[in-house]
Amino acid sequence: MTRSICFLMTSLTAIAAATGAPARAGAAAPEQQQRASINDEIVVTAQRREERLQDVPLSISAVSGEALEKTGTSNINGLATFTPSLTYAEFNASDPNIYIRGIGSHFDGGGLERSVAVFVDDVYLGRAAGGTADIFDLDRVEVLRGPQGTLFGKNTVGGAINLISAAPNATTRFKAGAEVGSYGTINVRGMANAALTDGINGRFSFVSRRHNGYARSALTGNRIEDLQSTALRGALSTEPSDRLKITLSADYYKRTGKGLNKWAVSQVSDAYTRANGPSRRNNYVPDGRQDNEAWGTSLRINYDAGIGDITSITAVRGSHSKIDVALAGVRVDKTRPDISAPFNLVSNAIDEKAVQYSQEFRFASDFSGPFNFLAGAFLYREIVDRDEHSTIVFRTAAADQSDDFRTRSKANSVAAFVDGTLNVSDAFSLTAGIRFTHDHKKFRNVANSNRFPTGGFPFDVTAKYSSDATTPRFTAKYQFNPNSMAYATISRGFKSGGFDGQPTSRLAAVFPVKPEHVTNYEIGTKNSFFDRKLTLDLSAFHMRYTDLQVQSLVDIPGSNVPITALFNAGKSDINGFEVSGSLALARDTRIGFNYGYLDAKFKSDLIISGVNVNGKYLERAPKHTFGVTLNHSSELSDNFALDVNSGLTYSGKYYSEITNNENAAVSAYAVWDGEVRLRSTSANWYVGVWAKNITNTYYPTYVLLTANTGFVNYAAPRTIGGTFGIEF
């Protein structure tokens, strides 16, 4: 397999080289700039410098804000259409599960972070709740696959997602649009941009989304899985001199709605499935709630020092989540044991408040010689207060069980990094970088529970944890010509250690999990053919994972209720390759495509509920993923055009937990979305129709395995509607 991939990469670069001029660093830049202008090629900052996407020796997917708007992409979930090996699910409105190349995490406590980091304008979002916010009014999104420990820092073992907002400028421009559709869908958005004074530009944008519930509670008759959300963003920028630019931005997001429907699935037992509701979208769940609020502000200062650019980013962000959802939509009735489940967690109520402060300094040199470098420092502090209460009821006469955990986490992180590139020749360059990070956490847990008689409850404990990490990268790049390049890289990333917010004992509350580390070995090539009518990028990688942090439900002998355990799981290997690109079939027709192959397995012995996971697949790591997009425009007359935009996302089978229990397996599925617009070419307005999940595919977005039963959240059903927009 590896030899075949290498042969294919070599063949493609040879073909691209044969169709282009020889590479000369001094002469290539003007041609590249011209091509970027002609073909609207995306410029990215994945290496903290502006570069053409096709010149970056990284596995990166970049999507323009215009493409996101045309495909109706409103959250990170929609990025799977454009990105190989990416999966997304929400356990609730404050708990997104983002996985890239089989690496991710689903911890929702205050003492741990996620394995795929989300950034907004280069500002790291420490709490997972920020990952569920709406995507709108962006210049682009950059999805970096694989560890990004050198330039982006901790908690990027799986990758990094950077949302780059559209910047204010001096052009007076207004946009507004709306969608209405099934399930009471009403979405409204707007943007205003203008020069406010002679030297200050401003931009304001908003989006409001509403829909009725996709499911219904059989207990109350009310609709659940509804949504009401509002997002605002504002920015001011000024350039006091030719060398200095200052940008102040702020954003706010609020989301409310009722709880989630959960359907019991089991291939070996009807203990829970017989207690299901009338249908997969009508089940015995309480109404619940899913309220999430996030806000932030940042000050960015860029100064051209002549020999390079100095950047300072100062940011404050916060979030507040109130969640109350049930484990499953099954009945528990002490008077009807024939139709009752053995137990159910009828309430998992969470109230979490978080605030973070961050400061980053960077210097990017701009020397005239063959060597340039980037150096910087990063400071971070986060405080998380979280209250969590759970209630479990039983079919038998057993007393109800409950847990109460009140936690406070204080995390501090300091990092310094340097990354340099040496142009050995006009075509060949070497890059080396390193980052040193020091983390310190203080975690307090005030807990009470009647579930664990030997756990030492109640207790009030405080624990501390510190760790250091060094994350280097080494990259070699060869530019065959302006159309083709190849690279090889070794990079390392890590995820901070921390504490279990729902421990089963006093000892577990003060015993931290260690940091997890990954080393990535990757080769790749990026090519464009026929004046960029065809772009084709390939990469192959081997990733060695150590001390993977795992949270799993573990069975207890003699008890119907498993416990949640958090531990390090030894070694894992991830092998794979990815293909992405685009093809222009005609002047106004382009197809985008991507494909990812993964073989992600545990390589250490670990017994979970009697199952050794050695050789099992990592969770949420489908062997095959692909996405296809179609963008077509036809001129109907001198005044009107027809635009067709469509996207198809496919995920192969994967497991939602590490023992690979078939009751927690998600079968392969495909989701197809589309939109058709009639656009005025003279008056800048459009009308159209749209559809999401056109084939009305039932597929799980989240599966929780308990007592050999999978409790399933299903994706939204088919929704259809109309759209209107205007710009002036």
C-alpha cells in the first residue's frame, strides 16, 4: 500500500513538472500572484504567514466564506463535506465531538480539554462549548489535519480548525438574507461594512436561526431538539501609519432549546428496546434544556518593523452552559416491569461557567536572504466552575441514585516557540521548529454520591498537576515548478493532562491522567494541471499515539449501572492517506472532491468490561470518508443567472466506543444537501430553494453504550425551504 501511494505521488509530480516551467524562486512569485488573482486561489496563514494554499507543506483544507455561504454551512459539522477524515457529533449543545484522522475526545468536564482545537482569528477556544457556535461572515476556514504542536500549541494532537473572520475595509457594503422552511425554519442574517471615519473602518454582522423540534417527548407531548440561536460580531480597524494596523473585535453567541431524543438499540437484549417510545423521533424523554452562551473580544496589533512583522493578540473569552438531558428515552415504571427498562439516567444537569485570558506575541522575519524565521510566546489562563447533578431511577424497588459534583479548575499555560525555513536552493527548502510548553492545573472537587459506598463520599479535595512538553517539527519541501511540489514532515503534538470531573472515589478525584502525545510521519504532494483547471493533493501518514486519554463506561459486577472511568490507554497506531482537489469542467462549473482512508487501532493491552481493546479500532475513526461539492452557474440572459450548489458527505462504518461493540456501531451513510438560486446580475439579489438531508437519511450522530445497549441521537430529518438575499 505504502509503495503504491509513493509511486502515485511521484508520477503526479513528474506529470505536473513536465507541464510547467522550471522552478526559480525569484521569477515564480509574480506568476503565482497572477494565477492567484485569475483563479481566486485562497491565501492561508496556516504557518503564521500569508501563503498560497498550494504552497503550504501541510495537510490543510481551506474553504472560502463564499463557498460556506453557498453550501449553507452553518457549523463545524458542515466542514466534513470539504475535509477528509473529519467527523463531528454533539452529545449536547455544549459538548461537540470533533475528530480528525481518528483523533478526538468527548470529555465534558472542567478538568480536561479536547484533542482538536478550535481557534477564532488565531485565538484558542479553551472550552468545547465554543465549538458549537454558528459559522458566519468568514473570510475562510482553515482545517489543519494532524498534530500542530509547534505553531498552534497544546491540544492540537488531532488538528486545528481556524475560523478567520472577514475583516473591515473602506468599502461601503451591505448584505442581507433569509431562509424559511420546514419545521418552522427561519434564518436571518446581515452584514454592514463601511469607513466610519477617515481612518477607521467598521464591520458588523449577525445571524439568527430558528426551527421547531425535530422530535417529540412522549412524556409531555412537547417538541424537543428545537433551536433558537443568535450570533453577533463586530470589528473596528485602523492604520495610524503605513506600518501599524490595529483591529478590535468582539463576538457573542446564544443558543437555547429543549433536550435530545435518545433511542435504545441492542442486537442481543430487549431489556431497554422494549421500553422505547412509539418511534425514533417520539420517545420517553423529559423536555430538558440545552442553553449555551459564549462571548469574546480580542485586540490584534500588527507592526511592520522593516525586518519583519510583529504581531500581538490579546483576548478574553467566556462561556456559560446550562444543560439538562436524559441518558435515554426509555420508560422506567415500577408498576409495569414488562415494558420498563431496568434503569435510566433521567437527568444530567450541568451548569458551567468559564473565562479565559490569552496573550500571544509573534515576530515573523522578512529577510532578503535564504533564511527566515518565526518566533513567539503564548500565555494562557482559564477558570472553569462547573456543577453537575445526575439522577438514576430503577425499575425495581431500589432507591434512586444521585451524584453531585461541584468543581473548579484553574489552568495556566506558558509557551515559547521558534520556527525557521532555509531555502537551500531555488527549489529546495528545509523547515525546523520547536515549542516548549509548561502547564499547571489546580482542581477542586466537592462531591457527594450514594452510588459508590466505598468511594469515600462525601468529600472536598484539591489536587494540583504540572507538566512540560516539547513539540518539534521538521519539514523538507521541493518545488518542482509553480504547479507542483512535494514535502515530507515529522511533527509532534500533545494534549494536556488533567482530572476526572465525575470520579468514583476520593482517590480517583486527585489522581490525574497523563498528557497524551502523538508523532506524525507524513509525505505529500500538491499539484495543479491545465492552468489550475485541475488541482490534486495527496498525502500519506503514519501516526504513533501514546498515553491516549480514554473515557469509557465500565461494567461493575452485580450492578446494572456502569461507571464512567478515565484513564490512559497506552499506544495506538494510525495509518492513512488522503486525496483532495477540484476539477473545472467548464468556465462556470467546478467540482470539489476529497477522500480519506484510515486504519486506526489500539496497540496495547487494555481490558474494558472484559474486552481487550488491543487491535480494536479507535472510536469515531471510519475507514473511508469522502466529500463532493458541485458549483455551477449558467447565464440565462443579460440580467439573470442560475446557480446550483450541492454537497455530498459520506462516512464509512465506525464505532462510538473502544470495545467495538456492534450495538455502538454506526453504519455507513451519506448525506446530500443542495441549493438552486436565480440571481440578478444587475440588481444584486437572488431567490432560491434549498434542501438539507435530501434523501431523509436516518443516521446516528452520537451513540452512548451502556449495559450492552446503544442509546442513539439521530441526525436532523430532511428539511426544505426557500431563500432570498440582497447586496448593495
